[in-house]
Amino acid sequence: MKRLTWHALLALTFVIGLSNIEAAAHTPAEAMAEAANHFLTSLDAEQRTHVEYEFDGSERKNWHFIPKERVGLSLKQMKPNQQQLGFALLNSALSHRGFTKAMGIMALEQILHEMENNAPKRDPSLYHFYIFGTPSTSETWGWRVEGHHLSVNVTIVGGQHIALTPSFWGANPAIVKQGPHEGLRVLASEEDLARRLLKSFDDQQREVAVIQTEAPADVINGPGREATPLEPHGLSAKEMKGKQRKILMRIVREYVSNYRPELAKVDLKKIREAGEENISFAWAGGAEIGQPHYYRVQGPTFIMEYDSTQNDANHIHVVWRDFENDFGADLLKQHYEKTAHAK
């Protein structure tokens, strides 16, 4: 298969993005099951061995974001029509904005390939697809799309209730500084909103919000770790002014709104019901563009982390985790308890 180009990915973004119009007639769970079954039907027997995994097996939680060997079915192993059906599955969970970001992240692999003297590990066709269990509108199953700097993990419980975390997005370079795509910033808002919030603080607020002068080397709630609250929390929303709280919630929405509006609405409601005043913001590192920096937004039910320390602070890692419902843990518990009670 020919290497996917930046232009081809943009074309896919436009064409597949139109499917949101049709998807609006389906619930998200119905759209995902339909997209997954269309994708599976297009594959031959050998390809399906790379895609299909047991729902309760270890692979479902084996997520990562680095460029490495993966067992799923890659875009490189698919025919063009299969790639499009795979992208339709990804699109079934994402908003138009989120899908565009995902395509941008993949396109950055081609840019890195060219920047690094055609390095083979930089390849936009090395994004892998996984389906866990049997896609259904009544049963429990899940899926993942993953490669360098992208890990979208979706769990559907009882064919209806959907969990979206862990959710990882990254960008390298954070801003393309040379070549035909100079100025491209795939995750611009994640950076700009947080720096805007930091710079709005007065001296007293800043003293609480800035938890250390040196940024950690990476996000802390990454792969191989259960989602965990972190200390110190930083500055709480109740210690912020009205406009500052609005910026804080815009950051939260930026992370959650990578997903379909119907899905984002559910998670945003959960976050708000736990108390917006209980959400906090913590920053580490320098405040200026080009200085290594990190921040986290944390509430009673979730944590969102951002880190840009590598490549002269031009390399972004972003993660959103749910303390109780990563991989649908809380939804699964409720579902199994309900099922057991009904027997």
C-alpha cells in the first residue's frame, strides 16, 4: 500500500466527516456497532485475527502512545476501502473537531518522516485498530484506535452506555516550524487556553497554581497506571474570578469535546454534578512559549494532564482519565450488579 499523505488524510477528514450528518440519526452506540460491523465484514479471515480480541482479555487495557510494534490491524495492512471503513469507526465516536485533530496527529507522522530523513518509524499508516468482543446494540464490547500520539479507547456497556477514557492525544511538532505546513498546530487550544488562564492570575493566585518551577518529563497518569488523583491540586475554581473559571471550563470542554456532542454532554454533566468549584488547576515549569511546561486540571471524578517538555518544548502529550470509569469500570460494575439482581 502506498504511504498515506497529508493531502490524502485531509481528504479523508472531509469525506468521512460528512458521515456525522447520517450518524445523527443513530444513537452513538448504534453508530459504533454499525461502523464496527461494516469494518469487520470488509476484512478477510487473516486480517480479522489481528483485529478481534476477547473483551475480558489483557489486550483491551494494553494501551500506549509511543511508536512501537502493535498487534492490532494497521492501516498499512488494509486496502483503501477497508481504511475508509476503519476511519468511519473512529469517526463514530468523535466530533468533527476531534476527528480533524486525530487526522492531524496522523498527518504529523508524515511531516516527521520527512524531517527525520525518511525515518521508517515515522509512518502515518502505522495506526492500529482493535475490536474487543462482538459489536452489538445490546451486548458489552469495546474498540481502540491507536498509534503514535493517539489512543482512543471506547467501551460500550450493555449496548448503550459508553466510556471514553483513557483518552490520549499528542502532537510532535506542536508547531511545525518549517516546510509547506509551517505554522500548523494540531493541539493549539490545549496549550493556549491554559497559558491564558495562568497569565490571568494575580500574584497570590499564581503562587498557589504554580506547583513547581520545573515541569515533569511527561504526563503522570499515562499507560500502565491506574487513574490516580495527584497532589498538590493547585488553585481551585472557587479561588478564581468569574472569567478565570470560564477559561478553566473551556479547557475541560476542549478535552471532552473531541468526542461526539451526545457523548461529551454525558461526561460534562458528570463533571459538573461533582461540583465545578471543586475543579483545580496546577501548572509546572515556565510560562512562556518555548519553555518546558506542564499543567493538570483535576476534579473529583477526573484528571486531565498536558506536558510539553521534549524537543525544546515543542512536543505535546495530553491525557484525560476517569478515576472510576476508565475502560468502563464503573459502568461495568453497575451493569453486572443489575444483571445479577435480575436473575
